[in-house]
Amino acid sequence: MLLKVTRRSFLLGAAGSAASRKARPLAADLTGIDFSFIQVTDTHVSRNRLFDARRGYDVPADESIRRTREAVKAINDCSLPYELIVHTGDVAHTRNTTEDFDLARELHQFKRPAYYIPGNHDVGYSETHKYRPAFEERFGKANQAIEPVPGLRLALFDSQPLDNRAPEAHREEAFQHLDRILTPPKPTILFCHVMGLQSFHVNQLWPGWPADVMNRWTDRMKRGGVFAVLAGHFHRDEQHFVNGLPFYLAGPVINMWGRQSCFRHWRLAKGLLTYRTIYLEI
Ligand SMILES: [Fe+2]
């Protein structure tokens, strides 16, 4: 849960290539930054019952609405200081009509600036071109970078096309977006939905993305200054290291598989990135 990030460790961490070794000194030292934000994920908003026999979930109609309302209220009422909210995907449950998107837009009434990344339920894997416009119309750009405090970048990345099911051309386009939002190198927290890790469920380890994709993705992130990847998708709390880069997976708002709704409060202070998980008692 702890990651010490200093100017020296950032530069060393980013020094995987000749290009990054030439990186200019950072404009601001991370140890001087005190910045907090909230991560919320997997709200799966829908008016309908959420049922999938193969994946083993069955959530009654309106439950996603009730839980999203409670989560948004708890975030708005949260007494811990924070500057903004990032939703790491599966904002809505169904993408075949815009009904769930519209309902999700209506329910996500945050009092602070909020940023959204599409998940597999929002835009799928193989036809992201088809579904992304409706998502972006309501929730903003799927690939963008912001600098909420000088010297710290938050990169919002639509990683869906990195999956095997996407056409090669879409994957290349996603890498171009990644290139754009991570230029120039700068200390960065990257947010995405799917992250290509192996998934352990039903007592079995399921394959993630091929090693060449994982290496290319993590190499590019490290060259761009990414020091933490924050994701959703698994509906579980997990931490992993891939190619030396820490991945943090947050639990969901929706209660598939009996999960308790939660969100995370993150703080970067004195060069340490830490979080609290806040559970909703509903
Ligand atoms: Fe999800």
C-alpha cells in the first residue's frame, strides 16, 4: 500500500531507456506535493436486473441505482479532504442503448470535479469505436491528462483496446493515445479499467494479456513517469507489480458476488501514495 516516490526514485524508475535518461529535471519535487482524490469504480448503473449465469452474478433491478446514489452521497459528504474524483469504469451496465448511460450521468452528481474512464461494460473490447462517442458525450474524453497540482499528472487511459479481442489497429491507436497523454515525462498516476493482469477466481488463475502487450504497455508508462496504475474491473482489492510498476485494483460499488460497496480515498504526501477504503453500510 505504500510507495515512496522521490525525485531520485522517479528518475531512476523512468530510466529504462536512453530517452528517459535524458529527461529534464522535474519541475516540482513530489515530496513537496500534498494531494488527495477519490477513486470510485464499477457502479454498473442500470434500471434492470443484472444477471449472468455464466459469470455467476444476479443483482435485483434498481440495486445499482440505490448503491450508486449512496456512494455518490457518501463521497459528497466525505469529511476527508480531496480535490477530485476519478471513476475507473463500468459506469453503466449496458451499452446497447444509451438508457443506462443517461441514468448513470443523472446519478453521478458530484460536488467536486469528476473524471470518468470507460470500462468493458461501457465500450466493450472489440468495437470501442462504436460505443465510445456515446460515453464521451456524457462523461468526457476517454483519453486525457490533467495536472491538478504543478508537477503531478493524472493520466486517464482507455485501455479496453489493448485486450486480445480488439483489432490490431485499435490497439495501435490506443498506444498512440498513451503516447500523447504521457508526453513529456512527468510523475504520473495512471487510471484505467482493464489492466491485463491474470485473474484469480473460482479457485483458478485465468490468463491476462500476452507478455509482449504487458511489457510494451508498462515500458511506455514507465518512460512517461507513471509510478502507480489505479484500476477497477476485477471487483476485488488487489495489488500487483508488473515490470516493476505497481498496479492497485479497487473494489466496486455494485454488489455482484456479494461485494460490499466501497470507494477509495487516496493521498500523495511526502512522496508516499497511500489509500483508505471506505465501505458503505447499506
Ligand atoms: Fe465491472
